[in-house]
Amino acid sequence: MTEADEKTIQDLRRSGILLTTLEDLYNWGRSNSVWPLQFGLACCAIEMIAASMSRFDIARFGSEVFRPSPRQADLMIVSGTVTKKMAPQVVRLYNQMPEPKYVIAMGACAISGGPFKQGYNVLKGIDRYIPVDVHIPGCPPRPEALLNGLMELQEKIREQNLTGENRPHHLRSDVSGEFPVPEFGACDLEPPSNPAVWTPPEPIREGL
Amino acid sequence: MIPGVSIEEKTDPLQGQILEVSMGPHHPSTHGVFRMDVKLDGERIVSLKPVFGYLHRNHEKIAEDVSYLGSIPYTDRLDYLCSLTNNWAYCLAVEKLSGFEIPERAEYIRVIVGELTRLVNHTCLMGFFVQDLGAMGTPLMYAFREREKILDLFEGLTGARMMCNYMRFGGVRCDLPVGWIDEVKKVIAAFPRFLDEFESLLTQNEILIARAQGVGVLSKELAINAGITGPCLRASGVGHDLRKVDAYSIYSRFDFKVPIGAHGDCYDRFMIRLLEMRESLKILDQAIAALPSGQIIDPKAKSRGLRPKAGEAYGRIEAPKGELGFYLISEGGPSPYRYRVRPPSLINLTVLEDMCLGGTVADAIATLGSIDIVLGEVDR
């Protein structure tokens, strides 16, 4: 949009006429009614509940409607440690959510396993199986941090295009929103990660 | 067919079928990732199998690898609603193992933060319990409003809202900030008003009485035989409170009562917590009035590189959910040979089937809510 256009829009807005694009209007509406899944895993869930209570009031951002059913939710807040026994259920819940859907990994455990990373039963980050939009560090993150993460997500939703190469995967026919559910194998989850969403980081070797 | 639901013919076809329902691990009323395999005959529960392990985070195994000091932050994450009492029980076990003395002032600070933790836990529990009965939102908002006030105190003292990591072997980590006690006094002074309000809204409430009275009855004999502790045991009419029985720390100096229920149903377990909070406020008043000055940590106590002499120790306290115990075996090394947690939530959960048989699924939800479990502690 050119500068002259911006000036015209401002002039029109002063006289009570709003000019916008369909894309902006659609994304504005979507970003202000992100319904999270009522889904708590561990400690971070308590802070997630605290964020929805009167003091922090997630309703200011249009996300107070915690839905118990994944069929009615737009956002999955992975709040807490994902163990290897729980990971298949988390992926299955994600698959059951309708498009467009988003994921916030809340807390150190959901990002990387956190303090329990050395344990034999803890998944080292939920991004091994499902695509994560926003990571919120902290153990547990404060409710303000969750609100900040939600605002980041809203920013991301507002910048999505409905057409063109950058359109999100729910508008593309060549990408599936379903992800394979891992199964508990002989000694670990199989597969140990989903190569479509996660690749092991390259080790950094300095001085070579 | 829906996964998790199966139908099984009874021998007499005129009697209908047994329906097996898997509730959880994703269920809004199971307090986290707890699963119940329920078999229903019509609407009545004929069998209920709890399934654990969805939050098994290897706490005990990790603690056998890290140093004694390094386990304190992990104990915060056991029962994540009341981290300070978890710290306390663990420190008590290590202090028994290595024979540290606890200064007077540290004991008082421990009692103050411990009782504040009890207020936080019971407030939240009552909110969650009423939410499980179907009062969506409002009572929980009242409860969390009060919780935030106490969490502000924790944050001022320890720097963290939930994961306080405050106690150390032989005392506490840092002294009270200037003006902190005045803030505590303000919160305590305002708390009875909240309790009165909450009580006037709920205890005489017709729906709560209909949903909770006579539901999930736990008999005195079963409670004792199954090793139930905490408010669940006292609601069944057994006056067993470690603060009185064991008189650990300095609890023998305070004047407080142990409330006891008569029926052992959900309503009694709810009321016991209300009454316990009033007793906690009494203890807090007395502890603040008598708070001495002096050291906050035993100067001989060693935190880093602690190697207790070989032996074993069991430290237990009356945590808000029941008897929380830590059993440590030392071989003289930098980390314990065996580290075992006795979690009150897990042991109180073992009688869930006995309390739910013959009731409806809605009653099972109410019963589970009134037991007060936290999955971090159940699965560890």
C-alpha cells in the first residue's frame, strides 16, 4: 500500500468510513477469537488457569473460551511436561482439531524436556511431532508471559496471507494437517520424531 | 466404534449390557492427565480402574543422580500447588540424616510459609471441586483472586510465584524482606472475610449439598487400613494430624484445633478444608506475633558438596494433602543411594474405586475432586 493510499484511508477514517481488505478483516476477526483447548499437562497448566482468571484476564485478548473438546478449539497450549506415555494422546488431540490450528509450547518442558530432560520417560520437546508456532520459555512462565505469547500468535495470524505462496497450510491442498501418531514401541516412541516437522540440530563445532 | 468405549454382553440378555468407558487422560475434570477405566451397568459404576503414569517424570531416579542440594528444585515440581511444603519435607529428611540444627527464626519462617501454602492449596482445591460439580468459572475466580494475593507474598520472599525453591538444609535461603511481615498481616487480616463470603455462597447451597452429601463415602476402617492421610482421613472421623501427633518443627507451641468430620463424604471433605484454613490463620497469627530475630540458617550446615554419613532417614510433614514423606538412604556419597517419596495424593487415590462403586459417573467426578490430587505428585 502506498503512502498516498495510507493518507486517504486516514482521511476517510476521520469521516467515519473504514477502508480495509478482506484479508485484513478476516485475519483481524480470527486473531481476536482464538479459542484454546482446555488441556493441562503439569505445572504450567496452573499458570494457564491463572492467566484465564480475573487478575490476568485472558478474555481481554478474546481467548477466554477454553473448550474441552478439540473439535471446537483453534489453539493448543501444550502446558507442561509431555511424557512418552502422553505424547501419542497429544498428537491425536492435535489431529482432531479443525483447521486453522495453532500450537503454543508453554514452558521449558514442552519446549525441550526442561529440568526433566535427562529422564527416561520425558519427551524432549513437543516440536518433534507437531509444528509449534510460539515457544514460551520459563519454568513455569508467568501468566504475563503466556499473554505475550498469545499476542505474538495474534501478530502471526494477522500477517498470514490468504493467497499466494505464503498461505497457511489449511488453505493448501498439497499439505496435510494430520500428523502421524507415535506409538510406544519396544524401548521408545516409534518413530522418535517426525522428520516432516523436526530435524535434529547440526552440532556446532568451533575451530574446525 | 469409538476408541476407548466397548460394550460387553452380560450373561442374561434381559439385563442389558456393560459399557466400558475410558475417562481421560484428556478430560476437563481429571485434574491433569489421570485416566479412569470405568465399567457402567446402566448409569451405575460396577468397576473403576485408575491408570497412572501419564506424568511420570523420573523424579526419584533423577534425584539419585544429582546432589542433595540439586534435588530441592525438583521437589518444587512434585505437588506444584504447594512447593514450599515439599521443600520442607525433603529438608527435614536431609536434616535428620546429617544432624543439622535449625535456628529458631528459621523454624518460625518455615511455619509461616507452610501455613500460607496450606491456604493456597485449600483455596484452589475448593474452587476446583466446585467447578467439577458444575459451577463453571465463578467460585474458581474467587479462589484464584485470593491465591494471587498469597503468591505475591511468595514472590516477594523467594522471587518465584510457584516454584519457590526456598528452604535449605538447616534453615531457609534468605531472610524476610523489609515490610514483608506487614504484608502478610494485611493478607491474613483480610482472609476471614473471603472465607465468610465463600462459605455464605457455598456451604448452604442447595446444589452443593445435593451433589456432595452422602456421595463418595469413605468409612473410618477403610481409611485407616488403606493408609489415607490428611483431610480425607480427618473427614472420616479420625483425628490424625502430624502437626499434633508428630509435633515436628515447633507446632507444639501453637494453639490450634484439628477439625474432624463425621460422615466421610464429599461434603465433609470440603468442609474440613474450610475449617482447616481458619485454624491455619490462627497458627499464622501466633507465629507472626512470636517471630524471633536471629540466624536463619545453621552456620554448621553445608549445602554444596554435602556428603551425609551412611544411614537412612525418613522425614515427614503434614502437607496440605496429607502425610508427605521423603525416605533417603545415604552411602556417604554426594547423592542418595535411594530416594523415595511417599506422596499423599497417590495413596489417597487408592481407595477411589471403593468410594465410587454404585455411584454415577458424575459422583465419581465429585469424589475425585474432593480427594485433592495433583498428578505431579501421583506419578512423580
